[in-house]
Amino acid sequence: MINFLNIDERHVEYNLYYLRQLVFEVTDSCNLKCKYCTFAELYQGHEERGGKKISFAKAKQIIDYLLPLWRKVYSPGANYPVVVSFYGGEPLMNMPFITETIDYLKQINDTGKCFSYGMTTNAMLLDKNMDYLVENDFHLLISLDGNEHAHSYRVDHAGKNSFHQVIGNIKKLRDNYPEYFRKRIAFNSVLHNRSNVESVYRFINENFGHTPQISTLSNTGIRKDKINEYIEMYQNPMQSLFSSKNCETIEAEMFIKSPRIYNLVQYIHKFSGNVFDDFNDLLGDNSSFDFLPTGTCAPFSKKMFITVDGKILPCERIDHDFFYGCVHDDHVDLDCKKVADQHNAYVFKFIKHCEHCAINQHCKQCVYQNEDIRKKNVNNCRDYCNKNEFDNGIASNLNFLREYPHYYKRILNEAAIRH
């Protein structure tokens, strides 16, 4: 029997005490109009983009709400990391908010928290703001889809490919701050029908010395009248890699960021029985522990996301209709018991599927990404796995390991440490 866990307000409060990441939607404005953006024409269910910018008053309110919680568990000498991230739209379009927020965080002490900063950016305004970003040691995830043709879905509002401006700004950052560029820059590339894994990897690696993270088009909320267009644009990373004449070489070089090895790492971590997250796993028997149903994160266990309107969500990938509370300019509405009850109500809609799923203790499906979530009766779960499918997956990973046994040692030495 699997014991599925109902969370309560204590779990929510604990996650707030030890919050790992606080993310602000700085603005819903963007200086690009990417074809595949989840706020663009292929998708439905998102709020209209109205050129709004979040106020510093909201940032101050949520920080001031968290401060007494953090101080409640403060221990002298503690140095608990909290990443403060800035999200958009294009976050660099609201730099005053970013600078005010960071200035305020720098004044905070006696919390045991160590703040660092991150941002996802399209790099269009990077040249104007790079000095500040370097000075504050930002971790930057830059959106770059590869060469000029691969990048051609990322256009400005006049329909012009943003490639040359983006590349120029990235090179300027690299040339002015080479050590920072090496340590703090990462790339995200969206795969589609104008690119492939090998060409994207080669372009970014040869020009900038980095291995990109390969992302796929979102499969949630696709408009019914745009399904054929989505299918034409979509490309599977695994199939793209296998179609390359240099598949093995690319896979070895990309390693953890290659699709097949990433899947292998997930298999080893979840199903090998040889991975322990902490001493409790090593010394105790967790077979009788309660498990969270579905792959939905417990509220604030990974991050807290504040929208441009002040809505509080567990992350930026969730429809804003499912907000937990709200940050106003003069107060915060957040009831931990209501948050727990809302979470339980949604995840337990899927419990009949979970009970019979072969990966029910290792699920990665967030219920908020399931289009049935708004229905009273849930009819399917897109990640449901029967025993036969599970056994085939295990066999596939074992066969891969037999063919490339040296990858196991590399995973233990490199991937496990990163995890």
C-alpha cells in the first residue's frame, strides 16, 4: 500500500521558513514577439499582456512578510542560500524595480539568509545593463536558439529577427567580462523545426564555450485551431539527436544536457536503489513513509512566484487562476491552511490514477499542467505509466548502460554531484 500524504499548514509554513527561491515577474512587457511564446498566438489560458510593471511596494511587502518567519528560525552563523530571480516579459525592461529590490535586500541581516540573484533574459538590453549585472554577480540564463536561421522565430515587434543584436550583446559581455561570462552565463535553446540538437550545440559551444540547455515547445494550453501549426513546429530532442551523423560524439560532449543521458540520470537517481539524498535515506527504511501524490511540488518547497499583479503562486509555469494569495502595496493575503487545502484538493483529484501507476513514487507530472484539472472528474493523466511501459523503460536504460558502461562512472562523478 502506498501512503499518500495530505499536507497541512505546518508543511507550508516550514517551506516558507526555508524558502529556496523568490521569483518576481518584473513586467509583462517584452521587446520581442517570439512565435512559440506561451503568451503568443499558439496558446490559450494566459492573461493578456498589458505592458504592466510590478511596483517595488509589492516586493517590499512580500519580503517584509517573510522576514519574521526567517528570523524565527535564525541560527547564528547560519548561511542559508536564497535565490532572488527576476522574470518577464523581459525583466531588463524594468531595471528600477530590480535595483530597488536588491538595494533593500542588501540592508537585511539577522536572518541567516544569503541572497544571490538570477535572471532569464533575451539579451536585447544586455549591453545597457551588463555592468550592474556583473557587479551584483547575477546568474544569467540567456535565450538563444542557435544560428541566425534557428533563432528566426525570436523576432521583434516589427517582425525582424533579433539574432544580430542578441549576438552582438552576448559577445560584448564575453569580451568585457570573460571570467564572469565563463562562471555565470548559461544558455537556453528552444528546439523547433528550424533547428536541430547538433547545430544548436555546435553553434553555442564553438562561439561561447557553453553547452546549451535544450527546451521543447510547451505542450500545455495549445489552442485547438493551432494544433496543426504546433505539430509542424515541434521537434523531439531525442529524435533530433539520433538523426545526427555525429550522435555519439555530440552525446558524449553534451553529456548531462543530452536528452538520452539526462533520462539515464533520472533512472539511476529514482530507480537504481543506489542513490541517497541524505543520511535518513542511508540509515532508515523509507518504505513506510508517506509520499506526495503526483509530481506537483508542495507549496513553496522550491520557490515562490509573485506575478506582476501581485498574485502568489508556487512557480511561473502555473496558470495564474490557481494563485494561493496576493501581495498588495500595503499588505499580504496568504493563509497557509487555505494554501494546503487548495493543494490537496487539486492533487487528490488524480489519486485513482496514482494508486495504480507504476511510477507513483517517482512522478514528475504537475497537476497544474494537466488540462483536466478544471474538471470535476479527472479522466486521464498524461504521465500515467502501466507496468509494461515501466518495464520497457527500465530495459531501455539498462541496455543503454550495457552499450556505454563508462557513462555510469561519469554520471556518478559529475551528474550526481551537481544534483
